[in-house]
Amino acid sequence: MDSYIISQESIGILCFTINRPAKRNAINFEIMAGLEKAIEMASDPEVKVFAIIGAGDAAFCSGGDLVAFHQLKTEEQAYGMLSRMAEILYKLLTLPKPTIAILNGTAVGGGCEIAAACDFRIGKAGIKAGFVQGNLAITTGWGGGSILLEKLPHAAMKMLMDAKIHTAEELFELGFLHDIYMEDPIDACRMFMKESLKKETTVLAAYKSLMNKKWELLAMRERMAAEAKRCAVLWEDEAHHKKVDEFISKKK
């Protein structure tokens, strides 16, 4: 089974599905390559909205695949993965099209970083999400912390430092979610983006360029790379590897 699916869900919407439901849609190197491909495809003039969703209804994305990435032991090894993903999220952040994360299930750790990089986030009623990296003795490492601090300055530090899981209602109050939906996820996406989908692609791109100029002036690419570097230093620490071992043992 392919670990990702790229599909045209309706006129104007290109959808990237993380297709590892048995692994709670955890990110591995294959999905990273898929995201790079999908983001490039989203530059097509026919695409007006780029959406990301998880397969199934249990998880949007549980972050990095701990088993796969736990093989990365040193700072250098970790930085290779972290910096690549930070660059992917920077490209997602600055894509000249509206982007939306459809949280159809739980989103934790890197899953929240991916969602944060999107322009909009909608969550199914009952979902939970949180930046839980601190519980594994590391920080956000894909640039999501830097993004969150700009998008939600009033709530970011609390969300990052507490490293706790929030309900959909709490996430809406914090401003992380833009809407809570009950219907089919793709239908909810179409409804949320309905008015934008009526506009010319050139108009949408023009508005995104205003935002992208801000990210450029804030040196966001460099800040996200520095975030990945800081996380890599903590990644090498014995405290992180011990926490991951404990987590994997508990899951077994």
C-alpha cells in the first residue's frame, strides 16, 4: 500500500492524503518525498487550494515515525531529517495558493507542525491535538514552533511549553482551529473554501504573495532551519532516546 495519495478531490482542490492509518499516519521518508512532489504539483494553474488530510478517521498525523526515525542517533543524522522536513514546511507555508489542514483525527507533535504551516486548519468534532514534543525531551524540529509563534503569539509559548493535548473546542478558542466540522472531511473542506474556490487563481496568489513577503522579511526560512538545528542537538541527548524507548515499550 502506498504511504501517500495525491488526488484531485474536486475542481480546484489538490489533496495530499497521508496513507498510513495503521501507523496513525506517522511521517516517514517516503511521505516526505510525497509532500515534496505534491507541493510542486500544487503550483499548477488549475489548482486553487492544496489540502492535507490523514487516511481513516483516527488520526490526521502522529508526527514523525518514532521507529523509523529512532534509528537516527547523532545530531548530524537527526539534522538531515529535521532540516529536510523544515524546508518542506517552509515551501508549504509559502505556497502561492491557499493551504488547508483537514484534521480528521488526532494530530500530535510533527502533525501539529504540518497543520500550523497551512493557512487554515479545520478539525472534526471530537478530535484532539497538541505539540507534545517536550514530553520526548526535544522541541519542535520542523519549523512549526517558529510558525506558531508568529501565527498565534498569544498562545504559542503556552501550547509549546505545556506539551499537552487539547480538545477541538480548546484549539478553536486558542485560534489554532478555524472551524469545527461534523460532516465528511472533504465536504467540510469544500464548504470552508467555497468562496475562495470561486476566485481566480491569480487573485489568490496575489494575496498569498502579501503573506509570503512577511515571511521573507521575518527570515522565516532561516529561523525554521535554526529550529531544526536546535532540535537536532537535543535529539542526540540520552534523555530523548530514553523517552522514546519508554514510549515504544509502552506501546508494545
